[in-house]
Amino acid sequence: MSANLTSDKLKAAEDLQEHGYCLLECPISERDFKQLRKRLLDVAKKEREDGSAFLYDGGNQRVFSLLNKGEEFERSVREPLVLQLMEEVLGFNFLLSSTHANIAGPGGASMNVHADQTFARPPWPPYALVANSMWMLDDFTEDNGATRLVPGSHLLGRQPDYDLGEGDVETIPVCAPAGSVMIFDGRLWHQTGANVTDRPRHGILNYYCRGYVRQQQNFFSGLKPEVIERSDARMRRLLGFENYFALGLADGLE
């Protein structure tokens, strides 16, 4: 069984619990989506041209630290419906862990099957420590490197055992139209697919964590001052400016 595209929060939450992922119809306006896509394409092109691009596995490219590279990316990480579903997985006062783009280029190889919370030593708790969202900026197809996954593998409570050959386990592609957002549990086994077409496949990964888990990006030292200055209350909470119970205090109980 696999999840189907939906705009219904309850159905999406059920899919997350059962399959380890859900698929949302585009939660933003067509205008905002076009701006988001154009901004990423512009940034990725500039980094390739100036020699700063992070290229790997043949034709693939990562674009890191997106919050420093356009207000369009800031809006995507605090999209309300996505955040509501993240709270279903990660609970109260979860944090933004990182945000970057994954571009599967023509000829780019597939990634190894993995789970996003492999940083946590086993045994894992019976709930996710992290969760991810993939914003599909192009149609995701089996041929162009759509994310592939093992539905229900989040319930195994462990990462693949490569000694047993589980890195070669059968996965299914998550295919959906441009604008869709896939939200997936950090325990879910998945991989970037191989792109066998002649065009790149663009996606943005906004990655979140529980309030007591260390963030992948250090926003306090890495963000441009103007990004912090224009942050609203929701963004400041996501970045880690609010306490998580007795964690994150600045001076005593403040």
C-alpha cells in the first residue's frame, strides 16, 4: 500500500502514521510556487557558474543554506499545513533542522537506501526524532529520479542493515506533479532515484527535528543578520529562539 495525493490534513496524518509518508497537493498559490521554483533555479545556476556548486554522484547538485538565499525559501519552511503535519510527527515546539535543495541531474546515480535519523544510535524510540519534507519543483517521475522508499519501514525502528544486504531492498518511486509536497518520517527507508532523462529534477528538502534534538544547521552562527531581523514569531521558534521546557535557556529561567 502507498499514500495518495491529498489536501485533507486528517488523511495525510493517517498516511504518515501508516505508511511513514504522505503526499500533499500544492499548499501554496501558483504564483508563489513559480517564484519559489525560479529562485532555486537561479541560485543553482549561479553556483554552477561561479564554481561554488556542490556536485556529486555524476550529475547531481545540492544547494545548501537556502534561508540565506531568498525569502521564498523562508516562506516554504513555515507553510502552515506542512507545519501542522510536522507537529503530528514531532510534537510540541519542534525545530527546523536544515533546508537545502537536492537536484537530480541527468545521469545522476541513485543514493543508498537510508533513514534520516541514522545519527541516533540504536535502539531507536518508538517515535520519530526527525521528519523531512520534499517540495517537488518538477513533476517527480520514476525516470527523472523521484524519491524512492519502502512504505511502512518506519515501523521497523531501525536503519537498513547493510551487512544483510538491506541497502539493496526493493523501493517504490513517489511520483507526483510539480508543487506537491511529500512529508516523511525520519525512520522511513528511502533514497534519491537515478535520473535517466535529459533534464534535471529539482526538489527542496525542509528538514525538522524534535525540540530537544540538535539541529543539522547552526542557524545562530550561519544565518545572515537580515534573515533573523525579519523573522516573525513562527520563524524564530523554528530557528530555536524559544525554550523547549528547560532547554535553550539564556539566563537562568529566562
